[in-house]
Amino acid sequence: MPTLTLVLPRPHPVQRRILAEAKRFNVVPCGRRFGKTTLGINRLIGPALEGYPVAWFSPRFKYLTEVWRDFRRLLLPVTAHKNEQDRRIELITGGVVEFWSLEDPDAGRSRKYRRVVVDEAAMIRNLEDAWNNAIRPTLTDFKGDADLYSTPKGRNFFWKGFVRGQDPFEPEWATWTTGNNTGLPTTSNPYIDPAEVEAARNGLPERVFRQEYLAEFLDDAGGVFRKVSEAIDAGRCLPEEPVPHATYCLGVDLARVHDFTVLVVLDATGRQVYHERFNQISWERQINTILEVAKRYKAHVWMDSTGVGDPPFEAVRRAWPRVSGFQFTNSSKEGLIDNLAMQIEQGKLRLMDVPEQTSELLAYQYELTPSRNVRMNAPEGMHDDCVISLALATWGMTSANGRKLKMF
């Protein structure tokens, strides 16, 4: 039997890194002309040649024209049948490549796939619904995987995937970033002339350039915290040893159900010196960890005391003399978050470079309730444990600096 050879587009170094490091669910935020099609072709053709069904999803049909042409040309030597109308290629190996427009959020609903690529994911309206109700279930039979590629477009489901990809507690998710809240810039593609990128920088509004070429997730109008990036000391991510005679405040947000327990320590100048995040451990171990950190920094502890006789709070208070409780109500939470927002915006905090904390701060948003009241929360499906622990530490820090804060 003759041997057939397929010549695939050669990935550039950053694409090769993604191919090598890919996990089950991969979120690739990238600037214009990064080479998403080349990456997606290399990801899909392998399992298709092994006999599996795979699929490419795009926001609209017009986005499928070029990629359909590329796949059709590359797979011609191993194509058994192709259907132009349905945009379906059947291979002699038994594999199938299908192409879908997510103008219909139920696209692909009845299929089963080994791998899918979702192109321009941030541009897809109701992507979260399409993912939950159609795309993700298609991966069940083969325990398949998925890639989401896009230039960022605000705080949507693609952003949530970017956040999950940076979370060590989400081992099935991966993403690639060049810094705080930024994906892979156009210049990651060595075949793009840097002078052309500089010309775009000079000819476009700054916000547009940052999003489209630097692949930066920009703050939405509904974001609660401003100047977050300016407050972060890039690369400073390790705990710092306590300084003798310094004053420290430890903010603790305790895990509730599927959340995380987060510990944050600030000194009296507003410098963050400690961050720890964990879940799925016993109350006893959580309490011991809180006490160990409190004793290490000789810190005043601020933690949630909303529940009457809350066991963790009472246990910490019995074992450590400097503990204050914060009772959460709608009003008190608003004051807590407003204080944190003000301290960040006024440049009074220096934060550690912790991706989970940064992501939560940037995602935290205002929302309008059905009764037309405004409240502040993490977006649906995201955590706010880092925000709350940092806010509690900041509350304690501003109290230590002599500001009289209203207690609720």
C-alpha cells in the first residue's frame, strides 16, 4: 500500500510551545495575525488522521471560508468524500472534519468529537450557553479536548477560560500569557514585520492597539477596581519574611462549599507580603494554617464572623489574642469593597504578582439587580475569595493607620 505524505503548515516557536504544553481545555488569547489557523490545523488534523471526528467552530459562516479552503487543500490526498454544502470532510482513515457556525448556538449538538477548535471565541455571542449546552457535551464519548482561540474582547466567557487556565486548581485548563491580564501579542509570530506592528501602534487608539495587537483584556466599564495593574509589583510572587517591630494585618476568607480559603497579609504601608489559597482540606487544618501565619507575622487577623458562633472564627479567636470579626451584610460588604477600590486607585497598596488574585480583581463587577439596585460581585461562575481576603486585610490596615472605619 503506497505511503501518503501530508505537508502541514509549520508552526512558529510559540505555537510549538502551545502544542507541547496543551492540556484538555486550552485558551489562547492572541493578537492579530498570530497564526490561529496554523495552530488549529495542527491540532485537529492529528486526531482526524487517527480516525476520530473533529470540528472547527466559528462565530459566523464568513469566518469559515478561508479555513475550510485550507483544510480541503491539505487533506485532499486522504479525502474519501467531501460535502461542500455541509462543510464536512470524510477521510480514508475514517476520521471526519466538520465546520460549524455558532450563529446557531446548538451547532454540533448531536455530534461526538475527539477534539474541537473554537475560533474567535471572544466574538461569539452567548458562547457560554453554546459551550455548556452543545460543545462541551460533544466531547463526552471520546473524553475529548477543546481549544479556544481569540483576540480578547472584554470580560466574557473567553476571559473566564483565561482565568481558569492560570488557576493551579484547574488542572485540565491551560492558557498562555506574557504578563498581567495579557495574552500572546502579534509579535509572537516571527513572520510579522515588527515595523508593521509599530505602525499600527502609532496609527490606532491606544486602547484598540492594546487589545488587538497586545492581546490585553481591558477593563470593562462595569469593573469595580481601577489601576489594578499599576498596583502590582511584576514578578514579586513569593512570601516575604516578617520585619521586626513591623505591623501586619491578616485577612482571611474562609471556604464555603466549593470556594477557596485565602489568606492575605499586608504591612502597615499597604505592601502585600503573603498570599495563600487552598481548598478541600479540613476545618482543623485551615484553622492551624491561619494560626501559623498569624503567629509568623504577629498579625492582627480579620475574618468573617457573620454566622453566630461560627466554629472557625471562634477557634481562631480562642487561640490568638488579636482577632477581629467582620459581619457581612449588603451594606457592610459595599463599604469593604469600596475601601479596597479606593486604596488601589489612590496607589496606597503594593500587591504581589498572583495571577488568581489579579484575575479576580479585574473581573469583579457592578451588576444591576432585578429591583434596579447596584451590587458588586464576581461574574457568575468565578470566585471572589482573593478579593474578599485582600479587602479584609486592607480594612484592617486602614484601621491600623488611624482611619476610623464604621463597623457594621
